Amino acid sequence: MSDNYGLFYAILGAALVASLGGFGSALGVQMAGKAAAGVSSEKPELFGKLLILQALPGTQGIYGFLIAVLVLINCGVLSGAPDVAMSMDTGLSYFAACIPGIIVLPISAYFQAKMAVSSINMVAKQPDASGKGITMTVLVETYAVLALLASILMVTGI
């Protein structure tokens, strides 16, 4: 097999982590947005508190994008001089570095959205509990942050 396939696998990993992180975030923000729209139609004064909860599942898409950019920078794709002779081992290493994000980011965004929906419903009944809802929703993001850090460590160590 030609050494040119190494770059293909590196770019495939970058594309998957950006796409799946973005997909999970889009789904999550939509789920929370539906709940927030229902509550804000009855209680428009809660819009600011609800907006924060709706936005939280969107961070996984940003993390996926960051991982993809790191891979593309390290491969030389963004500098205009890609390493087209990248070995298969190196390309697969970059792909493997994307795996934590590929798996964790969309799942984390989905479950963070479920928590955000619950928090939005809580804020509808107890507006002063928004801080508790935000805290509970942010806790789910811990695992997305860990996946981001794992990918960063692997990409920068290659």
C-alpha cells in the first residue's frame, strides 16, 4: 500500500471528529431549544437563563473543530504543504488521536442536552434554581473536556 494513504487516514479522523461533534451539538442545541421555546412562550422573562442552558450542548462541536484543526495543522494541510508522503503508521496515529472525540463528543452532547432540557423544566417552575441547572448540565461536559484533552495530548505527541 502506498504511503500516500497515511494522510488520508489523518484527514478522515479530522473530518469525522469535526462532523460528529457538530452533529451531536446541533442535535443537543435543538433539543434544549425546543424546551426553552416552550418555557419562554409562557415566561419570556426567563429567556436569558434558558439561553445559557440551550447553548451548553453546543460546545462539543467546538471541541471537535479544535481537534480537527490541530490534526490538520500537524499534517501541514492548513499551511499549504501537506505531508503527502505521510506513513500509514503516522496517519493511523492521527486517526486514533481523534477517536476519543469521535466517540465521546456526540454522546456527551446528547446527554448534556437531556440534562439541559430537565434543567429548563426546573427553571420554568423555580426560576431561582437556574444556577443549579447550569451546574448540573455543565457536569456532563466534563467527559467531553476529557476527550478533548486526550485528543490534544495524542495529537501533539505524534
